[in-house]
Amino acid sequence: MVEMQKGHFPLEQFKEIKTPFYYYNTDVLKRTLDLVCKEAKVFDQYCVHYALKANTNPNVLTLIQSYGLGADCVSGGEIQAALNAGFNPKKIVFAGVGKADWEIELALQHDIFCFNVESKPELEVINELASKHNKIAQVCLRVNPNVGAHTHANITTGLQENKFGIGLTELKEVIDYALEAKSIHWIGLHFHIGSQIIDAGDFVALCNRINTIQAYLEAHRIQVGHINVGGGFGIDYANPNRQPIPDFKSYFETYDSRLKLRPHQTIHFELGRSIVGQCGSLISRVLYVKRGAKKQFVILDAGMTELIRPALYQAYHKIENISSDKEIESYDVVGPICESSDVFGKSIDLNKTNRGDFIAIRSAGAYGEVMASHYNCRELPQAYISNDFED
Ligand SMILES: *Cc1c(COP(=O)(O)O)cnc(C)c1O
């Protein structure tokens, strides 16, 4: 049986707007944030940072910021976006394997909470720049824990073969350097093993690895103040209507039960997709329905230029015809871009579709709008929030 329950959209108002565009449901986003804030309270000392790279729409950022979350940034531009949206610099963390000097200086100038440092050469440059500006840079070291994640190969980050983090064999040496460097204040460890992780066993494996690392460091009389476990919690792309809010209760409970935090320690999370993924949809109009000998194609006015995840990661997004309730037929749903990978889904069950129908591509709040491009000289998509349509 096909699940034909659909999302709720202000269709009449959509008819006035140029397509394609992103639509963010603030009710879903608020309910998600309510749950994050409630369930994170199992920890005594914690900070949840929103990973900006998932979505930097200003309305979305302002709402997230209003819940008091910190910000996880991976570029100078994201630091600026976080500051513009009102995030507290004392709750900004800055990760990335290739931080440019100007980005480091921007972060120093705003006294962000901490740099998540990915290599010794980077640590040396941060020390130099901090000294030049009479600053002390707070630093966590990003560890490559060599823990796999059961997710798409392009979005695993915690294996030895990945470019991220400091290897376990060099960790002690880099900590020793950090402890001696005059303009560095080393405060803890950072981890992030990948994205769209739905198997809690992956987080358990990370906790076990962190426990081992902590025991090893304590044996060398090294005390860790902050443990940042990164993000990566996945969402239910198949059932955005049945499960619009991820199960944060069990997510936080996994860490609470498996990670051996010391009484003085603060735990940090960096959640991107799980916060914004389900609130967003890409709304598009059908340009043509092309009936071939074997297949029929629905050709949308949205393509990989608006949402690249299917082309880049073979990602699945639920697709709904929100303006038809006719009988179900099977279609390949494609975009207009001159690339064979510009396909949103093959053999998709949709209510019988005609030119001009509205199609919602669901669960597009994370890594959607932020990855849009001008390829084929296309305009970037507009974005609306549900409040824009309230009378
Ligand atoms: C991308 C990223 C995140 C967020 O990942 P999600 O899967 O969206 O939760 C967190 N931390 C770091 C360092 C990242 O690069």
C-alpha cells in the first residue's frame, strides 16, 4: 500500500508565486526545537550547537537562535551569518580542515567559544595569529576516531581514509603542543563521524572510542574539559508525514547512557539535518508530462540546481503531487537541467499528474537551499516560511 497521506500546504497561496521555491514550515521547526531543548536536559552541562551548513536561511537562523542554541560554523561566511542572526559568539564553534587566515582572524576578533582544530599545522597558524592579535584562542582538537558510519560513503567523515581530524596515533603529540603553545587554550576534544546516521550503534561505537581515548589521556595525566560529539543524527526521508520530528529522546539517551562523562565535563552537540531537514519542502510546478513507450516522465521546473542531493548522493526524497487526488500512476520525476543525473526519483507513485500541477519534494530543509547553484544561468530559488502566508 502506498502511503498517500500528504503534507499540508497553502496551495491557493502558492498559485500566486513564481516556482520553484523553498517552503519552510515554522510549526514543524518549532516543535523540533522544543523537543531538542527538552530532551537535551538529561545532561547536567551541555550545549547544542546548530550546524549552519545545513541551512542558512535568515528566517530559519533567527528562529533557531531564539531557542538559545549555539552555532557550529565551517567557514568565515557562516560565522558572519551566525553573528548576523544574533547567535551568541560565546556559543560559536568553528570547524573545517582548511581555515583561511582571514577566517581565523574573524573568529578571534569575535572571541568565539572555540576552534575545532583539525591538524598540527592549523594549530600553529592559530597560535601565531592569536599571538599577533593579543588573543588566546580556545581550542578543541578534532579527533579522527576511525569509527565508520552506516551512511552514504560521501558523508562518512570519521574513518582513517577521510581527510578530517587528527589521527589517534598523533593525538598525544598534538595535545602536548597545544598545552605548551602560548596563545592557545586547549579545552577538549571534538568528533563528528558522518551525517544521516540512523543506526544508534554508530553513536555507541563513537562513545566507546571516546571512553577509551579519555582513559588513555587520563593515564597520561591529561584532563579533558569539553567533549564535542558532533552531529549526524538522521531523519526519516521515507515518512516525513508520519515522523516529522526525529526521536531526540533516544538520541540523547544513547549518549547519556554510553558516554562516560566526568563530573566537570560539558558535552556539546552539533546538529544540522535533524533540526531543519523535515521543516522544508521544495515546491515546483510540472512543466510537461511526457509519455514514452515504457515510462512516463514528469518534468519539473525545479532541478538539481535547486536540490542537488539526489544527483550528488543518490538521496531519496518523498515526492507528492499536492494539487491532484486522482488515481495513482508511476512516473520518473526529473528536472530541466542538461545532466542525466538531474532526476528526483524513478518509478514514483503520484496521483495522476498534469502540466501545471504543484509538486512538493519533501524533507528538503537540510542541504537544499544552501547548495543551490546558478548552473545553466538559473536564478537562485526564493524561500518562504509558513508565517508569510498567514492572514
Ligand atoms: C556537517 C557537520 C555537522 C552537522 O551534520 P548533520 O548531519 O547535519 O547533523 C556537525 N559537525 C560538523 C563538524 C560538520 O561538518
